[in-house]
Amino acid sequence: MEGPAVIAHRIHAMVNDVPLFLNGEFESVRQLEPSGEAHVEEVDFAGVGTFPVFPYPHPETITLPTRFPSLRHVTNRGVIFPLSYFLQTQDLVRVGLGSEAPVLVGDRDVRPVDVAIALPAGATSRAAEAGRGRTTRRCAARRRGRSQGRRAAHRRPPGLLTVGRRG
């Protein structure tokens, strides 16, 4: 089952700047804006299929070029399966449920982001209890650059992290 902190992190990635290191320079994009959409790419995950991966803010984008000054390009991109679940979270954020500014609902102040976190967490929990729910995260590492004066590329096979019960 995917917990609220994981969903909150995903929403954070959708509403805040995402650092990328491109052509030797740091650049900030927003996942749900044209600046971030320009960096979405399709990745073939062996045995699962081809899916879009989206810019995500993780420290490696900053720490790797700092530690290895010869790097020219470092990005972190990801996706959650099923894709419809991930896209649902994006849609909730697009309609304003990523905001932390409280709104008055009846006699209570409610942060829209808390609603956005509760909806997917509840759906994931109910699906897991029914024995059919699981969310997965895929990661694939690619290294591109020059080796002995020639262009070189290396791709490590993707790993799979399963969250929830297998159904």
C-alpha cells in the first residue's frame, strides 16, 4: 500500500521546481508546465512496456555534477504504475488540489493538498485490501557520454519496487 508521505512527495514534485543539469548548467523546470513537459520521454521497461517518465526532484541531480565535474547532463525522471493512477494525481494537482493554502469547508479550514493525498491513499488501500491493488515504481539508469574519445552509452536494466500485495 502506498502511504500518504509518498503521495505528498509526488505532489511536491508536481508543484515545485525540479532541478535538471543540462549541457553543464543547472536549470529548473515544473513537471506540469511546458518547461517540464519538454523533458518527458518514453522509456521501455522490459517486461512491462513503454511509458512516459517525468522530471522528478531528487538530490542526485545536484550532487552528481558537483562531485563529478566532467558530467554534462544529469536528470531524474520517473513514473508510477499503473499510469492511470499517476495521471489521476497529476489531474488532481492541475485542478488546484496541490495547494497548501487552506479553504473554508463548512466551519473548518482544509488544505486542498490534504484532500489530494487522501483520495489516492484511500483508493490504494481499498484496492490492496481487495487483493488486486498494487502500485509500482520503475527506475532505469542510463549513462551517456564519451569514453576514449568516442560517444558511449550504457543502460542498466530497470529495477522494480512493488508496493502493496500482489494480486
